[in-house]
Amino acid sequence: MTPLEFLIVRDTNHPSATETEGYCLGKIYGDSLYFGETLEDEDRRLEDGHSKVYGRTAMPTGRYELVLYHSPKRGVVPLFKNVPQFEYTEIHGANTASQLLGCVAVGKIRTANGVATCAPVLQRIVAVMTAAEDEGRKCFCTIRREGE
């Protein structure tokens, strides 16, 4: 059975500046269909050996298994499995990077420093994953940078 494949493409990275938290923006696709916009903490290129800053660093690029998880704070959300240096990294709603701890926020609209209208995108992702899991399909998400 073919897995459900999500793809996050990071297209804009805004490194941290004095008194502001860095962030990166992108897009999320499911089985090649556009789902919405993404917001993550700053992309510090961990896979190249750079250091993680707790609560202010995006996951390394790569392909990760996604499972549905009952988050104590957010209800049922997608959870990334086996991410180096990260635990309990979710896809959830948030508007700015200060609301993330390495997680991925999704939304319908890209703002100047984040995303908005999160619930419809998150609900769609959860619904598609639920259907896939009910069919016995695994779910994965590849994270990459635009042009790579």
C-alpha cells in the first residue's frame, strides 16, 4: 500500500535579529496537492552540523514518519517521529514563531511574520491522515528547502 506523502517546502528564512525571533515560511502539500502555508522556527541548517537553539530552531530537513497524536494541549494533531534532537514535534495552529518550539504551524494565509486562519488547514491534514490510517497507509512528511 502506498504511503500518504506530505511535503513542506521552505521558501523564506528570516534569521533572528536583535530582540526578534527568527522564523521560516513555506508551503505544505499532501500527495502533490497544495494544502496551505507553513511557519517554522528559524532554519539553522542542523543537518549541516549547526547548533540547535532550544525553542528557536526548525527541524532538520529530511523525511519523517507522521502519526496522529492526542496532544494534551491541542487535541489530535500530526506528530513527527524520530526527528534528531527533537521530541513531540507537531503540526498545529500558531500565528508567530514565538508560539512554536520546533513545531510546524499551518494556515491558509501568509502574514508578514507568520500564518493565519490555521484551523481549516489543520483539520484537512488530520482528516486526510485519518482516512489514510484507516486504510492501513503510513504517512510521511519530507521537509526541504526551495531549490534543493
